[in-house]
Amino acid sequence: EMMMGTEIGMLLPDSTAMEQALLDEKNKKKIFGHRIFQNKEVAFEAAYNLPTPPNYKLGPGDEVAIDVWGASEYSMQEIISPDGNVYVESLGPVHLSGLTVTQANNYLKRQFGRILSVDGESANSDIRLTLAQNRTIQVHVMGEVENPGTYTMSSFATVFNALYQAGGVNEVGTLRAVKGYRNDKPVATYDVYDFILNGTANTGIRLEDNDVVSVDAYKNLVSVTGNVKRPMYYEVLDNETLEQLMKYAGGFAGNAYKEDVRLIRNGKREREIYT
């Protein structure tokens, strides 16, 4: 009996061994795109010292520099107030919030034109507004991310930067449909695969103060094994094909036998195998 008990003990692993086996299995489940946020040597933080993006809208907290030269000459630098104004000499409060730098320049030129034309100096004077220092914003990152919370970021930040700040998505989070909300309304859905695979410069909407970035759970996860260049798990959308999946996996490896590609699926009643 002791021998039989010992043999059974050898066949049935204890709970610690089972937990370790499950942990090892979990760690083996490498999902394409997740590692890009886990690599501590690669940073995707939003930069502060960048040329002002053309579609960037000025807002409270931005510091602007205004230079006037020609017949009248002076310079000023001021932070846009909470109500969206800066005080400009000779003009008084000027509302700049919500304007791009180009729109703000055109607006200021029109306002100064009215004043300077009285003295006949408009033809000899010019004005230029630039963004001296961009503001910081608070963004809420929620859902299936490693570290949900509120993050203070540069106002140049995108959805991609917000995901990086939150440590990326967790093992059940989607990378294919990251959602952005503004004033409780959806404003964009962002596909991280598009950036990773195609290097698209558009890395999501430009975030604004109090925006919410939300990550749902993935819908479809497919494992690609065998002789492909990147055998791992891939998140696929409902309308994507096997051909698209093979592109994600980097295509066939050099020694692949292309005449025998098998697709194994859990059907409603039984496992289905297609060749």
C-alpha cells in the first residue's frame, strides 16, 4: 500500500507544482504586440520639445510668444489663462484657446491691422505668434491595462503614449480596438498593429485634458505554430482572413511545406480541422 501510495504521489503533482506548470504555460503565451510596451529599454513617452503639430489647438496652460517688429517693435511671452485669453499690449485680452498656431497668427494680424492702420503703419509692421512651451494634461487610462490610472502627460501625447504610460495592455487586453473618449463621447478607435507593422506616423488621436483611453478584452486570439517566421499568438479582427494572419506571422519560413497548412478550430460541437 505504501508503494502504491508513493507511485500515485509521483503521478499526481502537488498544488505548488501544478501552479508552477500553469504559470509556465501562461508565460509561454506570447501575444504579438504586447512586448513592445514591456521592453524597459524602449521608451514611447510623449516629447515636449517638438515642432508644433499643424493640428495642435492652443489651450489654457500653453505659453505663447508674440513678437511685433517693423514700425512698432516689442516682444511678450505669456501663459494662456484658464478662460483662454492672453493680454496683449494695445489689444487687451485676446482669446486664443481652440485655435491652431496658424489660426492664432491670422487672428492677431487682423486685430493688429485695425490698430496700426490708424497710424498708417500696418504696411511696415508684422506680428508672429509661436508656442513657447506646451501645457501638460491629465489622461485617464482604464480597462485591461497593466497599471490603470490617471497620468500627467505632454499635450502632444497620443493614445499610443498613454498606453505606454500605463504599462501596455494586460494578457487579455485588445491592441486592435483601443478607444478614446472625450466628454463621455467616443472620438476614436485605434489599432496598435497598424503602427507596429506599417510604421504609420499617425499614432492615434492627439489627447486633450481629461480624455479617457479605454482598453476592452480581445475578441479573437489565434495561435500560429510551425514553420513561420514569427510563431506566436495574434489578435485578429472578425473580418480578417488566413492570408492576413500569415502576413502578421511574417510569412512562411524557408523550410515550410506550404501544401499542408492546417487550421484547427473549436466548433460548436466538436473540434474542426481544415487543411
